Amino acid sequence: MSKFNMRPDKNPMPTQPPLVRNKNFEEVALGYSEEAAIDEAKRCLNCKNKPCVAACPVNVNIPEFIALAVEGKFEEAYEVISRTSSLPAVCGRVCPQETQCEGKCTRGIKGEPVAIGRLERFVADYHNQRSEQKTRAVVGNGHKVAVVGSGPAGLACAGDLARLGYEVTVFEALHTTGGVLVYGIPEFRLPKTIVEKEVQGLKDIGVKFVTDAVIGRLFTVEDLKSEYGFEAVFLGTGAGLPRFMGIRGESAKGVFSANEFLTRTNLMKAYQPDSATPMFPAKRVAVVGGGNVAMDAARSAKRLGAETVYIVYRRSEQELPARLEEIEHAKEEEIEFLFLTNPVEILTDAENNVKALKCVRMELGEPDASGRRRPVEKNGSEFELNVDCVILALGTSPNPLMKRTTVGLETKPHGEIIADENGRTSIEGVFAGGDVVTGSATVILAMGAGKTAAKAIHEYIQSE
């Protein structure tokens, strides 16, 4: 049997049929079989310079875990991933591998890259489905650290510090842990049982979680240090404040920020028949935006019963920032895309219900600060889109609560906390990372920031 599989294409990922899955919230991708995983793992050339590792924000030793997978040693492969990643089953599902590890894969030069994300998911699922042995808590070193926020940055920071022997307490504002992993990413992309399993793994090594704890209301960051004895504090509170367009009609019934729409759907289970907080029964939905959040909102709206769902995006398809896989899945699920289209007003009826979205056609001009060509309005191109619901997926900013209640914390104009490359903020012993520093980004980048801050916190406490 050949050691390498030199076929140029990836093993396909089995999925639910598009017109079946767009009516349920079960996971779309079904995962590799053992045979498919081993066959895909054989496509890895085990490069000496490991470009995929350098492109991974948490530096998973990708060739090493894949080499073990080739031999069917999936538990050993999981151990390799777990050395640097606290959330392998999550990352295998939602990381943008195409722009990170797989984007640098040598096999991608003359074909498709190795399906690193799919293999990471397989290995993590294999472990989670079979392993019943709890990881033992690490012997404590006598030092205490507080982590504010249980999203990917907070979980990664907490996991690394706990493995170093720190007594870590994670404070979460909501009633359940996971941050954006539970309220922002739909069940059909990331089952919540996966997040619960990953969080339980952190509990098993000694991390404590306190929910319904709004830092800045319950107590301040200074209180954590002065009254509760935490020697350092990590702020991983994310960016959950939605942005709006500022156009007429945004206060109408049937207009939602994507944050509210997805939180009510994912966290509050609005899709369940007996939900205490059912979602607005829309039939024709326009989602404004072109990122992953817009795709999640559009695909969720379809599953909630909308007959027609539009993605309204002011640039062309080539500029869409969403993952290619999410775009393809949305198209397969009969989401309609309106490119080079920009909303200018939300029209309402006498009772302030949405009745249409007034839009204009756009064309692309010179590149703007982001490097993408700036959309310019075409004169006389106005038209009305017949919809009864508008969802705005235009990006987010950090909640201003932390700035208002933390004396001396320096922030940028939109509220992002100013921190150096190691996560140090303007306050001694206070670190920050993830979306609260960078603005809305990816799960894996937030995890990388959490890991970097954990190392800096360790060095800070040990030097003190």
C-alpha cells in the first residue's frame, strides 16, 4: 500500500442534501469516516519546513497529528492537537482554514490542499465520542487569575493558564458558557454539544466558571484584583455591540441586528416549536452584509420558515468576505444573492411594519483603505425589494461597559481596548485579547490572542 495519496483533490465532505438541511438545524457536514480520514491524511507530504504550522494562529503541529492519523492512531493525534489548541472540535468546524493552514499547504500548489480542518474535526470527534476518562486537574501553583468572557479568547487563555497550575476563574455575562460559540454560530454549523464538551474539558483540569456575572455591574476589574485576590485579569469580552446603517426605517418592526437575530435563534432556541421567545414569522427576508455572520443569519432565516431570503451586498461576489464554503452552502440552500446593491431606506406600513427595502445599484470604483474597490452609486438606479424582515449584518464593536467602569483603560474610538502584541493593556496586571482588541475577527485568531496573553500573564506573575 502506498505511503502517500497523490490524488490532487480532497476527499469530499459528506453533507445533508441542501433542500433537506435548509429546513432543519442539524449539522450540515456529516464528517469523515475512518477510511476517508486515513485516505485524506495520506495526501500530506509531511514537509520539513511545515508552512501550514506557521500559518496556524495557535501553531498546531499539523504534519505530526496527520502522520499519526495515517496510522490510525487517532487518540495520539488528538493529544498532539491538544498541546496547543483548547478547542479542536470547534476549530475543525469554523476556522477559515483556506486562508490559514490550508492556504499555505504545499499540495495546494498543483491541486487542492490537504483537508486539514476536516481531519482536525475527525480526530477531535473520534476522541470526544470514545474518551470517558477525565483529564486530571493540574497541581496548583498558588496563583489566581480572572478571565472575563468565556468566548474563544477567554477559553484559550484559561486553558493554557490552568495547565500551568493557575487557579483560573472565568466570568461570563450570559447564563451559559461559550460566548460567540453559543450565541453567534448556528447549530447547523457548530452543535452546542460540541462546545459543552470542550468547556467540560477545561472544567476537568480545574477551570471554574461563574455565569450571569456582568463585570462592570456585579463588580469592576479593580474589584477582581483588590478584593478577590486575582493577580492578573484577562479581558476577552468580544465585540457584541451591533452596528447600523443610520438609514430611515431602522426602528421598524421586523428589523433586527444579526446579533439579536442569531442570539434569539441559537441561545434562546427560537427555532424550537415550544420556544418561549419565538422568532418573527417572516416570509421574505433581506440580510444586509456579506460576511460569515450574514451567511449564518440568512441560512437561519431560511430554516425558520422564510420562503425567500436575499443577501444584499454592496460590492461584487469577488469581494465577499465570507468563507467560500459558507457561500457555497448558502447558494445550495436557495439563498438569493443581490450583488452591487446598497439599501438606502426601509419602507414601512401604517403600523410601522417592514413592507419593502429601497435599494440602489452600485458599481466598483477605486480601492479604499481596505484594499477593496469602493462601491459607487449608479444614478437613477433605485428599486424596491419586497420584504417583511430586514437583518443588518454590518459588523460589531465592543460593549462600552468595560471602558466606562474600568478607570485608566485606554481604548480606540470604536471602543476596542488598546493592548500590545502580548495583550498588555494600559493597566498593570490587566491583559486583553480577541475581538475586544481587534474588532470582529475569527475564532482561531481570538484563541491565538488568548494563548499569547496567557504566556504573558505567566511571565508577569512569575516576575512579580
